[in-house]
Amino acid sequence: MIELRQVEGGRESFLQLLLEADGSESVVRSYMDEGELFAIADDGIEVGAVLLISQDRVLEIKNIAIAEASRGRGVGTGAIDAVADLGRDRGYERLFLGTANSSLDALAFYQRCGFRITGVRRGFFDAYPEEIWEDGIRARDFIEMELELVEDH
């Protein structure tokens, strides 16, 4: 069973894990003290982290990372479900997240979880201190995605 545990106090111990989802240490450090950080636990064992930032009626997943050894076993899907439940319980209308155009596995994963592409910030990753490459594709654009948390009646 996947559960979220709010992290109180220092967040430095989560830096390496958060870097798996965002490859620039300077960028991660620029936002890692914002919002709420949750450890993702699988049957009581911490296997990931998610950083959430609220903006009006939208809950943003700023960073979500699952330890490599725990990937491919439904932990990520369970974590997204837990975040969506938290958002619904708190009255948010939708979840927002962004990923790089080069993150093909992440784009597919989020769409399987019900997220829809809602926008593109062209050149977003051009401002990163170092280039990011995945599967031979340079990360250039930020793909905005949203998941509706309230059902239309």
C-alpha cells in the first residue's frame, strides 16, 4: 500500500532522490524548500518523494521521484493516486505537472495516469545551466499536463 508521509524539518536528505526527476542540482535547490514535501512509502518503506505546491485551486506536483529499485511495480501510479486523493480531500480542482519534451517514458506514464497535455513552454530547459539529454533527445520544452480532480456533472 502506497502512502504519503509529510516531511517535517530538513529536506537535504531527499536531494539525491529529487535529482532523479530534475537533473539540475542548482534548479532543485532553488525550489526544494517550497511547498510541502512528502515521502512516498510502499508498505511502510520510504521509496520516493513528492514536492507539492498549491496555487489557488490547483495542486502542482513540482517534483516526484521513485527510487530506481522500486520502479515498474506500481509505486508511481499509487503515488499519483495518493496525491490525487490528497488534492481532492483538500478541495483542489486539478493536479498540474510539467516534464521535458525528451522525457518520453514520463509523458507516457502521466497520460496512463489520466493527465492531459495542456500547454508547452517553448525553450524552458534552454535556461538550465547544463544541457539535458534523454534517449538522444535534447530537453528544450516544458510540457504542461493536468489531471482533473472534480468530475463534471
